[in-house]
Amino acid sequence: MDNKLAVALVAKNVLLAGTEVRAKHKAMGLGSVNNVIVENDFSIVSTGLTESGLVVFKLADLRSGAPAKVYAEAIQGIDGMDPIRFAEVYNVTADGGKAVLGKRRGRKPKNRVVEEDDQF
């Protein structure tokens, strides 16, 4: 996920504690091999900003509860969706801007005014 998109989603309070994400992180491999990059499912514990403006996520593994700390670029999915698709639900573009809403299609709702004389 792009950092600008992460900043926009955090500003809209969409990425709250308890949101499930899929992220890449460093882990220890077989034979004590360090810095193996694996992808795993996590729950967001908290979010923060670094001094340089990067979004940092503190995560907890869904299976073991092991903590992890990753940057926004490591996030691969949010609640089972691609981050760009997830952002479109909240009218945010892929670069973190506000999406332009198109013309609504379909039948227009009828405005019914219930008068005081009408009883159901």
C-alpha cells in the first residue's frame, strides 16, 4: 500500500485497532536464518507517524499473538481486499485523494410525504 493512501485512510479513521490486514514482515527461518520475508495475517494494534511522515503499524499475529511493526508499504490486503479496492469503498483514490462521485443511475426514489390524516 502506498504511504499517501495509508495517511488518507488513517485520517478518515478507517484503519482502527482490530482491523485485519495481510502484511509482509521479517521472520526467522529454519536453521536460525534471519531476515526471511514472509506474508501473514495480523490485527492492527495501533498506528503512528514517523518524523519523516511514514505510517507505522503495530500489529499482532492472529494465530500466535506475536507482535510486529511494519510500514505502510508492507501491507498487502485490508479485511480480505486489495488496499486500493478497500479505499474506493470510502471514496479515496489510489494516491490518497478524494474520489469524484459519478452520476447516480437507476430509479430515483419517490419522496412520500405522510400527512397527518393518513393513518396506517
